[in-house]
Amino acid sequence: ASISNFFRRSIRRPGRREGKEEASAVENNPSRVPQGKPGERSSILYSAGQFFFEYLVVVSLKKMSDGHYEPKITYQFPKRENLLKGQKEEEERLLQAIPLFCFPDGNNWAPVTEFTSETFSFVLTNVDGSRKIGYCRRLLPSGRGVRLPEVFCIISCLGCFGLFSKILDEVEKRRQISMAVIYPFMQGLRESPFPAPGKTVTIKSFIPESGTELIELTRPVDAHLEHVEFQALLQRLSPHLILHIFASAVLERRLIFLAEELSVLSQCIHAVAALLYPFTWAHTYIPVVPECLLDTVCCPTPFMVGIQMRHLERVLDQPMEEALMVDLCEGKILQAVGDEEEILPIKLQNEMLTSLNRHNNNNNVHTPEQVNALVSDAFVQFFVRMVGHYSSHIKWSKNGSGSFQERAFCKAIASRTNRKFVKKFVKTNMFSLFIEEAEKSRIPQEG
């Protein structure tokens, strides 16, 4: 129950209209703020030179007296010491919660002889808006006979799914030899600076009987796409449905995604959130919801969550408000508000549909990186055309602070249908956070 309460208070990010209340709560209880800046928009896009990760934990299944298995942390690197009392309490709550997200599918496990490794991720949002990402590899340790899977989870503030998947490949390779071989590799990684976009860092690692290996880790050139695989979304949903989902997300509605595989849920939800760039989803965001937190779907506030298909009946039994429910297995919408077709201006909607269909038809031609860039560009162009004139409607005072002129901004849009959409969009938290950041600096957003 205490872990559930921890998440219910921590998974929402403060918006512009909530700023004063959130700020006073933070000031009165600074121990609840481990890091980051209030209202920070680009919370999973970080500069070079930082640590790759905060820590690595191993989550194993322990048999309880009732015969069920419960996930527990059995290994942690590095051990955290010299923390202040408030930091320790926050850290302990975080470490208590991690096992739930490593085994979100409940405690009905049994030892097995075969298990296909899977990679997925989860996101934890602190009360100040900063985010930590858990990169997970669930695998079956080497051995004979029946045994239980375990999860290697890397906790990091850095959003780069592809790069951490490669790190987890190395972790899994070493796990099949010995746990002892993982430690020096992770130590070498921790001592290496996080590379700048497009750059490579080389890690030296010794493996018994193989000698010293050089492992190269390269970041994509386009940093805002390094946590994304749009291909995963395009393979499971038609462009038409993707636009319905985008329209719901833009107006900050409630979105529920269903699939059985944890990797599918995390990949597709990260992709949907990335469609909003240069804006950021500013509400409850749980790519894989643990079984004990399924009542999250009862929240009256906006959310974007992923739920395993096995829990569908339980979700439908919940007293939910209107939500868009997407089946990623069958590629269809199970439940909708009904107006998704009418949210986006029809002309721009058709242009985006044409663009997505073109990328879909060229799946075998484009590399994943090219697909990411092409799909992202279609959605960025939508925002540029709708709200790209925002900077000319910020009034600057002599002391350097800016004030956004919302009414003049909306009146400047010639198209009536475009203006109708923008009048709704300017009321969202994602737009408010974006403008709040723009008001602080005369320097335009990069790119």
C-alpha cells in the first residue's frame, strides 16, 4: 500500500496552472526532490558527460510461505552510502518499487527450463517532474533443470533505449559466465562519460577465456529520437489509428494500451509520447502498469499507460471515465470517445496520413533510424504549421522576462479549422510548459 501511495503521488508532473501549489510543496519538503528542476520539459534528453546510470539491480523471484513467488532485489551496484536522511527515504521507496515494474505481471510464476529473454523499460516520475528510466532484461540464468527468470534493471536519468539495450546484451552475455564478471564491466561503464549525440565511447572489459574486449557504444545523431522505435508502432497499427491516438494524446486525454509482451508495450508507448515532440507528455505515464496498480485507470486526470492483455477483464470492470483503449495485438481500438476523427484539422490530417502511408509502404527500404526521422518530421511539421508562430507573440519586458499573448496568437491563425484546434491545444499542460520555458529566454528553442 505504501508503494502504491508513493507512485500515486509521484507519477504526475506539475503543469503551469499547478505551479504555485507544487512549488510550495517542494519547498516545504525538499527531501522529496532528489534531482532535476521544477517544470523541466526535456526530462529524458540529457547532455553529454553524465554518468551512464545510477545503479544496476538484479530482481529475483523468492518463494513465499503461501507458495507464490515475490520479486525481491538480490543485488545492487553500486551500494549507496553517505546519503542524507531524506534522500535515503526516497531511495528506499524507489528500491521497494522497482521489483513491481520488473515483474509487473503478478506473482503467478513457476520454475521453467526455457525462457526467451525480453527487453523492456519503465519510467518513474519524481514529484519535481524529473524522470528516471528503468531498462530491463528478463532472462533465464544458465544452468540445468527448472529455474526462475531474473531481471537485470539499469536505473538511469538518460533516455536512450537502443544504447541501453546493447549494454544489457553485454550484461546477459556475462551473466551466462558468472555474476562476478558483470561488476567490472558496469564499473568501467560508470567511469565513462555519457557521449554526445553522434559520438562513441569505448569500454574495455575483460572476460575469462576471451581476454579484453573493446565495446563501442554510440549515440544517435538526433538525440530526441534515441529513445524511440516508430517501426514498432507502424508494424502494429495502421496510420489511420496512429492519427487517432495522436489526436487524443495532443488533447491530453486518457490512453490505455494493451499487449501481452512487455517489450511491445514499452516500445509503442514511448513511440506515442515521442510523436508529441517538441512537446512533452506532462501527466501520469506508466509504459507497463504492475498488477497491483491496475486501478490507475480509474484516475479522472489524463494518463498514458500500458497494461498486459491478461488483465483486460479486470480493467473493463473498473469504474473508468472516457478513455481511448488500444489493442496492440490485433491493431484495433477497443474503446473510444468517438470524436477522434474530428480533433485534427482535416487538411493537415490527410497530409500526415499520406506521409505515414508512404513510410509504411517503404518499410523494407528505410533503416529504423530513417523511419524514426521521417515519421517524427511529419508530426513536427504539423506543430510548426499550427503553433510555429508562438515566438512572435511573446511580449518582452525591460527586465528580460516574457509574457505570452495567447489571444493575439490565436487570432493570427487565418484558417478557422486550425484556429478551433489551437484554442483547445493552448489549454493543455504540454503547451503551457513549453511556453513557460520560452518565456524565460529570448533564445528560440534549438531546431
